[in-house]
Amino acid sequence: MSSHPTSPELDARLEFAVHIARQAGELTLRFFRSASLKSQQKGDGSPVTEADRGAEELLRSLILEQFPNDAILGEEFGETDGSSGFRWILDPIDGTKAFIAGVPLYTTLVAVLEGELPRIGVINAPAAGEMVYALCGKDCWHTLGDGQPQQARVSKISDLGEAACVTSSVKSFTTEREIDARPVWDQLQAACRISRTWGDAYGYLLVATGRAEIAIDPAMSLWDTASLQTIIEEAGGKFFDWRGKPTIHSGEAVATNAVLADQVLKITRGR
């Protein structure tokens, strides 16, 4: 557990963040595996569906009603300014490609920043029936279905050869960075027991709950990363960029259990 100070303002926002992530997730399930689901391509080439837009519209309306002075940044509808010092970061469907394909590993992400610092993170996987959430200084919690929250903890595996490593897309190591990063993935894959594309935010949920040891992505937006650091750190793990800086603002991410962090960093740093 971290030693960050908490406050009644953050406690209230955590409860609300969990509530609205669940509501938005339920909305996405109405479209999931629907024969009538239509997708479009955005300017950056990524897909978007009516479920993405509808879920973010719901999240925004609920936040503005409850916390009208908070800022909001969402993947689909951009930035709304605020004056409270708190900023909600939303990804209504993280893993839209999985969602479109009817694969149940997509998630709804809700985060709250205080200034530039992540304070609250929620990963809701509605089709998989699980959620993790955390408030800095208050541990990380995991729910399955309608069950009671259980404390989430990273694994204690200390041998890279026994570790499971996940990513969102192997191709992205070659296509999403100025310098080809595929050797990083190749080294991790060779060193670990298994490697899988159980990716997007669901991979970080797996690390937080001790079912994978490493999650790594070479290119991420703020709405992808904002919820992750608080969750991983409060579960006892490490979250950092490829140089080892613990931040959500570098456009890349690595999450590990605590004991493997240095071994993974030797690979991502290229030495």
C-alpha cells in the first residue's frame, strides 16, 4: 500500500468512479456480440462504435451532474475544462478491436487525476465479469461478478523464466515507435514462461491480480494509462515507462510485480 494522503473528496470520487464504470460497462454489453453493431474508422486509423460513444456520453453526463467543476478528458469527445483541480480520464471501451470481434477482454477505464498525479483507477471488464479499482493509499480491490471485493495483490514470482508476459499487439512494437522496438518483445518472450496478447487494460488487470507478471505496451494515450499506475502500485507492483520512470505521461507503459521490475527494465532499457 502506498503512503499517499487521501481525502474525503477522493473517497467520494472513488465510490462514484466504480459506480459509473459499472454503469458504462452495462451499456456496452447491450451492443456486445450484436449482429447490428457498426464500426467506423477514426482519423488515426483506430475503430470506434456507437457503444464507445454512448458509454462515454453516459460517463460524462454522470460526472458533470455529480462533480460539475471537475475537468474531463475522454477518448471520443476530448477535453472539458474544470476548476476543482480534479480531472477525470475516460476510455469507454479500451480494446475496441476485441469488442468488435466479440472477445470479452475489453474494458471500461475511469481514472481521476489531482493535478497531473493519478489518484484513482478503475478497470471494469464487463463481459469477463470482473473489475479492479484503487485509490492511492487505500489498496487495490478486485470483484468477480456480484461477489464481495477482495484485496488484489501481484504475484511473488521472482524468476523471469516462470513469468507470464502480456501485451496488446506484437505488431505495435514495430509500427508504433520511431525506432523498431521488436527486439524488446523478442527478448521478453524468450525469457518468460509464456507470452500472450491478453492485452489492452485487461493485461494490467491480470498483473494486479497476480495472474500475469508483466504487461508492456510501446505506445499508449493518456486515457489508456491513467487508471493503471494507481491500480498496479496499490496491488504491490511497479508501473513505469521504458526508462523506469513511474509515470502515466510517457506514452508507453510497463507493469510488473515488484520483484521482476529490475530484470524487465534491463530489457526495455536495452542493456
